[in-house]
Amino acid sequence: MPKTISPLQKARAAYTPKLPKALAMHGSAVKAAMGEPTQSVSDQNEIKVLFPNTYGLPVITFDGPGEKEIPALNVGVILSGGQAPGGHNVIAGLYDGLKKISAQSNLFGFLGGPSGLTDNKYVKFDDAFINEYRNTGGFDIIGSGRTKLETEQQFDTVIKNCKTIGITALVIVGGDDSNTNACMLAEYCARKNAGIQIIGCPKTIDGDMKNEWIEASFGFDTASKVYAELIGNIQRDANSAKKYWHFIKLMGRSASHIALESALQTHPNVTLISEEVQQKKTTLREIVDNIANVVKKRAGAGKNFGTVLVPEGLIEFIPEMKKLIGELNDLLAANTAHFDSLSDSHKLQFVNKNLSDDTSHVFASLPSQIQWQLLADRDPHGNVQVSRIETEKLLIDMVGEVLNEWKDAGKYSGKFSAVNHFFGYEGRCAAPSNFDADYCYSLGYTASSLVGAGVTGYISSVRNLTKSADQWIAGGIPLTMMMNLERRHGKDKPVIKKALVELDSKPFFEFASKREMWAMEDDYQYPGPIQYFGPGEVCDVTTITIQLERN
Ligand code: FBP
């Protein structure tokens, strides 16, 4: 932490996050009401066989005073994957919850994400340590990382390290990949009778970890508000100067929730939704033609300016690009060492030679910069790092080419001057909105209650989020409930199912019913910065997505 802190940070440090009523009234040692047995989202028979010790557990709701005293607990926590606003409050809530159970409880933070667990690098928290980070953005309290924990050897090391410290429960704060690993680790610990409980916590700005019980992943609220502020500012600039088209790529590795939410908040002229592109099998050329048509129409109305929102994951949803990326993934995974040893020109030759005819043609048609971005290292989970692929620049170039063709044919006479932006890292460590500050603190506190309840293989769940916090419902759901089988590296693997944008959902309908109007009329909205102090209707509003989904 810096030696001096800003006045806002000082005032923010004094903010007391709100808790669901059951936890505010009864503390973290609260009664756990067990619901009906559960099942996985699909592939029930296969998942049941793979997780014999943690499958079918009941949904838990915390709803009354605890019935027995819980002894002091030693718990470890990791932050895993991409940063998301509110992570520090999850740890603060967990710490406070554990101390409420017993002042002798201890919380240990493993450093740098999952690798901290295997390398046995950790800190022990105390009041002064935690107090410095309350209500702040970032994951810098203990850092984060993307190391994949999946082998039995890694699991054994984790168990050994926890036992040496005396830790009997681990809280894993992460997205779908990290919670998939949490689910595997929970099953392994249960099978080995290791005496270590595993509890997950739903994190990701991408908003793609949600279902009936996990209404939102934390960080989505704050991050999308930061992006909406920036988009609003750009739209005001565009509408003032009236000379630029702004192409804005927004984070969201697969799902387009951030792009959709940003569109609902700011009403841009064009927004691409990857899931719609996939469903309609829209080709890259068709996407480009659609954007060029809006540019042309607006030019016809004297408007040579506008905004286009591009979801980061788009490239993987365009049919021909998806096929290309799939072939590249297999090719690179099977030949990593050989590929790495080649010179740049030989790398391109190797790829061209080994791709199928159609795909090789698509690859060859791409600008060299994009070709190299597609060949860059995959993340530890085998994903293409879409944040590094400059789709927004590719679209600008291609739209420009089409407009030039139309100009030559006398079909278009406007001016197309485009600026590219990528908003991602700007939003991931912002100071959490009131919603995320409260939600994250509640998720952490709920995790301490799940540890206190002695369960394992659960993920912290706080529901009823469009109501005021005192009406939120705290509990937990089994991680196995979210699992299904997916094809990874040529094999069926159990993974948490990602929640993509549904095209029959209210948020998508709302967007689809307005987008034609937004294309031509400048109905730009300027949401402005997140407000932390002031009237509830300004400071405590949730995302439009969750309002439409839940009300
Ligand atoms: P998580 O799924 O781990 O929360 O990360 C999401 C994300 O922010 C994506 O939006 C983005 O594609 C990715 O992380 C970027 O990863 P990195 O931080 O490794 O560059």
C-alpha cells in the first residue's frame, strides 16, 4: 500500500459493507438449512461417476441462529485468474466472518494465485493488514495467477502444505476454470479423507459464471460501469467533433455480457454480440458489410462519426475463424516444441502446410499482425488470449476497404476516419461500486459460514441481488451442480458450464428492439463515473442486465 492515500480512498475505507439479513443478525456461525439433493447442469450420469463424493449435495440456505458452537478455524484463500473489482472485500468478509466464529481463527493468503498453494508461499492476515485493503480495487493484497491446478501430484502438494500450516479449509476465488479446479480438488480431498474443505467464490468481470443461484459473478457491476463511463465520454467527443468512428473492443473472453451491458447503458450506433454471430453463422465479411452499411447510411444523413462496440471474444465465434482457431489449437498443442524451435518464416510455412485447405485460405487472407496474434501462446487453460487479438483494428481495416470499393463504384461518398480502443484492464481493478463492495463482502462472509458448517465442494451464493442487501439470501450450492462435459484437447472433460448471452433473454431483447434506432439516431447516454456517496438511486443501482433478468 502507498504511504499516502487519496481523500476518496480514505473516505471509502470507512464504508461499512452491507450483509444479507441472516448474516447481519446471526453472524457467520449461522444455521444451514439443507435443501433437496441436486444434480449437474447436464451429463448427470457421467458427472456423478466422476465426483462420487461431492455429487448430489443439497443447496444450502443460511436462515437462523447457529445451533452449536464452532471451534476456531484455520483457513487459506487464493485469488485466481483475472482481477475483478471487489476481491479485497471477499477476503475482508471472509476474515471478519472467521473472526466472528472465533477470535482465535486464522486466515492465510496464498501468494500469486494457485501457484502460491503448491509453492507454499503465503501470508497470515491480521486486522491492520486487512484494514488497509477494505473497499479497494485490485488483487494486490496477495496477487493472482492462472496456474492450472489439475494433477494429483499438485493436489497432494496442496494437501501437504495445508497440513503443515494446519489449514483445514481453502477458499478459491475464481472464474469458471478456477472453480472447475476447485471442484476437482474438493473431490480429491474428500476421496483421500484429507480433512480439507474446499469452497469456491464466483469471480469474473466477464459475467459468464451465473445461474439461478449465482445471479452474478462479482466485478461485472463495477467493470461494466467503468467501461460505460468511458464509452459515454467517447460518444460525447464523437458527437462534438463529428469526425471520427470509434471502434471499441471490450473485455469478455467468450461471453458478450460486458458488450451487451455497455450497449444498454450507452446506446452506441453498432454493437456486435458474439453469441448472435455464432447462432446466425455470420461470416467476417458479412459483419464487415453490416458495419459498413451503417457507416454509409449515417454518412448519407451527414454523420461521418459513430461508435462500434466489439466483444473481445468475437473472433472465436465467427464460423470460419472458429474453425481456424480450433485447427491452430490442435496443431500447436501437438507440436509445441517443434513450432517454438522454428524461425518466423518457417513457422508460417509449417502452419500453412498443416491447416486444411479452407482454413489455410482464411489464415492467408488475414493481415500478418493478426496471423501472429493468433499464433501467440495459449493461456494455461488452453485458451487463445483474445485480449491480445486486435479484432477492432481488423474490422476498421476491412470496413475501410469495403467503403473504398463502394466509393470507387460510386455507391458511397462519406468520410471514414476511425480510431481504435480496447477497454479491459482499465476496469478490472477499479474501486468496487457499492454493489460490488457489499456483494463481495457478503460472498466472503458467506464462505466463512460454509466453512463453519463443515461442508466441502460448495460455492458461496448470495441471491435476490436486485433487492436491498438486507433482503439478500446467503447460502451455497455444490460446485458439481454447475458441471458438464466439454471437449477439450480432443477429450471429454468435466468443466463448469459458461453462461453465454442468451438470445431469448430480456437483456438481449431490449438491445435488439432498440439497436436500429440507436444506429441512426444519436441517442447516446453518458452514464458518468461510478458514485460512491450520495442518493441510493445514483450510488446503489445494479446493472441493467441483472435488473432485466431478475425483475
Ligand atoms: P477471468 O475469467 O479469469 O476472470 O478473466 C477474465 C479476463 O479479464 C478476460 O476478460 C480477458 O480476456 C482475460 O481476463 C485477460 O487475461 P490476462 O489478465 O491474463 O491478460
